[in-house]
Amino acid sequence: MSKIEWTEQTWNPITGCTKVSPGCKHCYAETMAKRLQAMGAAGYGNGFKLSLLPERLSQPLKRRKPTMYFVNSMSDLFQDEVPFEFVDRVMYVIEQTPWHTYQILTKRSTLMRKYFETRQVPANAWLGVSVEDKKYGKPRIADLQAIKAKTRFLSVEPLLEDVGQISLAGIHWVIVGGESGHAARPMKEKWVVGLRDQCHGANVDFFFKQWGSWGKDGVKRSKKANGRNLEGKVWDMIPAIAV
């Protein structure tokens, strides 16, 4: 099982990535990849440098229990250095396992949009973009909305500023969370509440993942101590899965 609150399992046919926006500054995957490299773990011999791992493509095929997979929690499927032919192989596995659901999240929305201009999105693939701020994050939403996908979602994590009004047309799910770690940047409660209220008004499922290292009171403490409550409630909404 994954420790990520909004999924069940992770599937990493690719590892490694490069930083493209402020949300990448304290990348948890980079830290974890270096730790796994030091441990000699398979797939991390290059640390956080991009590695294609075709030997992992068959993993979901071997699991018969319907599962929610987060695709490439340790990378980004839509990197310039990842050939579309390899992405095709990932999509083929997704199509061949309709009993699973796959969450594909990217910060490279223009490349994802380009890929799907000539390809159909598998019905069991949810497409998402990261929206950490106004300058880099918000423009990704339009790219996502331009893709014909059954389910689209936004990962507003780490939320680094008040992003104001966002377009939720065709968006089915919004995840919001603060940053963790010793160098984490704080997130203000009013930023989260503003997004929650927008989702409520647009009938979009809202999931509050965590406060992170900074509590709603502006005090830095452990992520566990800060918890997940927003105005006295845990928000665990998630789109219905039709298997």
C-alpha cells in the first residue's frame, strides 16, 4: 500500500526527473531516490537521473485485485527525454488492465496535451496537473481541460500562494496540501478554504491531503501533529470509480 493518502499503489516504469517550477524546489521524490540509490535499490542506480524501466511495465498485469495506481510517483511521464513510444507502452498496459484505475500527474502539461492530440485517453486513466502557484501552475489547467479525458484532476500541492479563482470547467477532483520537510514553505488556511469553497460551488470533489510542516496556526511542527483537519473536518472526497 502507498503512504500517499489519495491512492492505493504506486507504479514507476520511469524514475528520475528535473526541476521545472517552484513546486519542485524541495522534491520528495529526489530525496527518496538518493536514499534508495544509497541502499542499492533496483531502479535507482542513477539516483534521480531519468531512467526508463521497461521491466516494470508488466507489474499491473500481475495484480488481479482492482487497484488505484499513481503512475510515476518518482518521476513525470511527460518529460522531453521520454520518447512517446515509451509512453505508448505505458498506455498499452493501462488499456490492457481495465480493472485498475490510473492517476497520471504532470507538471509538463503542454507535452501531455501534445501527446493526446493524436491519441485517445484510456477510460481508466485519470489525468492531472500540478498547480502550486499562479505563474507556473494555473496555466497548466487550460492544457488539461483541452484533453478529452473521462476524469481530470488538479494536485494543488505544495500550495505556495493564494492562487485566487481557478477554472474548474471539466475538472472532477482537486487535491490540496502543504509542503513537508525542514525547509518547507508555509501554507495559509484562507488559501485552502478559498479553493474548498470554489470546489463546493462547482460540485467538484475536494480532498485535503495535509497541512505539512506548518500548521494552520502558522506554527512549524511535525506533519503528523498538524494533521489533516480543515475547519474541524477531514475532506476525503474522491470521484466514484466505475470498475
